[in-house]
Amino acid sequence: MGISRILCLIGLHRWEKKGGHTEFSSNVREKYFMCSRCGKRKTVYEAK
């Protein structure tokens, strides 16, 4: 197991923006981030 995997196991991901779109309404923005080390995805919702 490499040092980068250990960092992800303790929650220190390296997030990179992968895209975003608006699916719900015109005043909500969806952003996707992906960890470049382990491939985990997270989604952030924010008001426009």
C-alpha cells in the first residue's frame, strides 16, 4: 500500500474538479469533484 492510499484512508484526498451541471432547478448548481489518488467522488450543491 502506497503513501497516497494511506493518505486517502485517513481522509486526506486530493480533490480535482471534474464538472458540474444543473439538474434540479435554475438556482442550484451541482459540482463534481474526484480524488486523483483513489477515484472517490463527491458532489457539492450550491446556490447560484
